[in-house]
Amino acid sequence: MDTHVLLSNLTNPTLLFFVLGILATVVKSDLEIPPASIKFISLYLLFSIGFKGGQELAHSAFTPEILYSLGFGLLVAALIPLYTFFVLKRRLSVADAGAVAAAYGSVSAVTFVSAVSFLEMQQRHFSGHMVAVMALMEAPAIIVGVILMQRYEADSEESRPSLGAIVQHSFTNGSVLMVLGSLMIGLIADTKQAEGIKPFTTDIFKGFLAIFLLEMGMVTARRFAAFRHYGRFVTAFALLVPLLNGCLVAALSHLVTDSEGNRFIFAILAASASYIAVPAAMRLAAPKADPGLYLPMALGVTFPFNITVGMPLYFAIVQHF
């Protein structure tokens, strides 16, 4: 791994604000960001990423690579929960195994945003259609997780929402709808009119990301201890499985695209775990699953690992292959 890339990522101001958030919680500071402000910032980040992705698509020709990328993303999102469920089922209940598998098969929009910032720092470009790939990778993992839970749950007579309702919920989830809607608006918007909001979508992006990661640091520190009673297995899983997924996809993505930026995005999507869309869906699909397990795993272990060690490692693999 390039030590310069690792050092550069560790001294990235946005990451340092994440560390500040952890520190604020550890020292029991009264630092607090109003929930309404955080909700606005999270929507802004998704809007900005989606809109810029749509603009990129509008200025690029529709090529077979776009179709291959969408197919590859959907395949990765379906395969990860398929194999992780059986690993998890050896130690966890069927409901918990399905929820965690769905979370790790799905993607983290915040990790994606951090990855975009990382690529900008490395002066690397990625294609706009990768925003669509990210948005479409939310649903398959949820669907596979629900199917596996329904297949292996002993209490088969328990009333559950239909699979169609779960799919609809995953696509109408606020974060997914915002990024897909912004992508479509960016795609059809007039170029000259779009230039008028460029200062809002581009210039202030990193500042809002820093404030958002400050809040994420505080949330991470508060939830990190919540799953300690599950033992070392879940911590090892939250570190090793994303690492395996990210490294494999970083190496194999050259079969789909030659773009280093796109391949890096594929790797970070495969390595990330959802803590927004999946928990919302699991409240409907798996009420028996413990949010105190899959939320801290994704947010307290996998997310910090990916933005500190994972990103420079996946980037190095992409450059090597």
C-alpha cells in the first residue's frame, strides 16, 4: 500500500472531523448537531452526488460498459448476502443473520460520498453512471436477505410483509429516492441552467461532508459498545468480510471497466455496509432482528475501517491489477 496515499487519507480534514466526533463522545462533551440540520445535510449530500452523476451521464454516450457496470453491481449486491448469511447463521439467529447479510450486501451512501472525496484528492475521475450503480445496489441485498430469512425461519406462520412491499419500501426509502431522483433531474436538466446551481452542488460539498462526518463520529462512538456481548465473532466479521469483498471486487472489476475511478467505486461499494436503507427495511421485514447488532457493526466498525485503511488499500489494488 502506498504510504503517501494512506497518510494523505488519514490527514483528510473530513476524516479528522469524524475523529473529532468520536473524541467528543469519549470525553462526554455536550457538542451536538441538531437532528434537523443533519437530516438536511444528508439529503444535500445525496442530492449533490445524484445531480452531478446525472450531469455526467447527460454528457457521455450510452455504451455497453454502462450496462455491464449495472449488471456487475447488481450481481455483487446479490452474491454478498447469499454467502454471508450462511457464515453468520452458524453463530446468530436466522433473523439476525439475514439482517446483517442484507446490510453488508447493500451499500452505504455516506461511504460512497467519502469515496468520491477520496478520488478528488487523488485527482481521479469516475463516471456518472456509477451513481446509478450505487442506488440500484440497495435493493437486491434486501430482497436476498428477506428470501433467506423466509426460507430458513422456523416460525413460518408468522405474518410478514410481502416481498413486493419490501422491494417497494427499499426503492421509496428517502435516501434511495433522493439520489435516484437527483440523478434523473441532472440527466434531463438544461446544461446552462444546471451551471447556475454549480456553486451549491460543488463548492460547499466538502464543508457539509465534514460536518456530517463529525455527527457520524459521535453516533459511532455511542453505538460501538452496543454489540460487545455478541463476542469477537461479529467484530471480526465486520472487519474481514468487507476487506475480502472490497479486495476481490477491486481485482475483478477490470473485467467490466478500465477506469481506475470506477473500479475503486465498485470496490468501496462492495466493502461498505448499509446503515440507513437496510435498517429501515428490516424494521418491516425482520422485527426479530436486533438493530443493536447490525447498526453498530456497519457504522461502528466497518465504516471507520473503510475510510481509514480500506480506501487506500482498494485504490492500491486497483492500480496494481
